[in-house]
Amino acid sequence: MIYFITQGSRYIKVGYVKDDPVRRLRMLQTGNPDRMRLAMVLEGTAGEEKKIHNMFMPYHIRGEWFFLTGEIEDQLAEWQEYCVLSEINTPNRGHWIRKGKMGVHKWD
């Protein structure tokens, strides 16, 4: 799965995990004083994650981190229909539900 984790309103991490993106968020949050949020999860491979990194290269900071720009936000909005994990906001915290597979996105 390809996950998108935001840190505040300035940064976004694009990563790949085989099983549990929520656990990955918790691991990253442990070492970070700023609030992080799992913005989106898509079905995908490590190779597809790299293609997304290349798409976002003009906004690259280091590693898997990018500046969260309007262009990236627009792209995420386009991919929203392919999202396989969504957040349901409740008071004081979010709960996550798995959505059915919505389709296959072509990265090329």
C-alpha cells in the first residue's frame, strides 16, 4: 500500500508498506513532536511509490518527504476515488475504516 502522511500543513511523506499504514503512522509519530495525519492510502507497489516520488520531485525535500503544495493537493484529490482507507473524525481522534477496492489507477 502507498501511504501519504502529512506533517502540519507544510510537509507530506509518500511511502510504501506491505500491511498496516496506521502502524507506520504511529511509528513515525513517536519520534516527531508535530501532529502527523494519515491523509490517504492507495493500493500499490513499491515501484508505483517510486513513480509518485518522481512525479513529486520538484517539491522534494529529502528521502520520502516533500513540500505539501497546491499541485500535490490537487493530485491527491484526483486519486481520492482510489483511496482504500479513510478517516472518520470523532471528537479528539480519528478512526479508520477500510473501503472496498475502488479501481486500479495507472501511474504512467
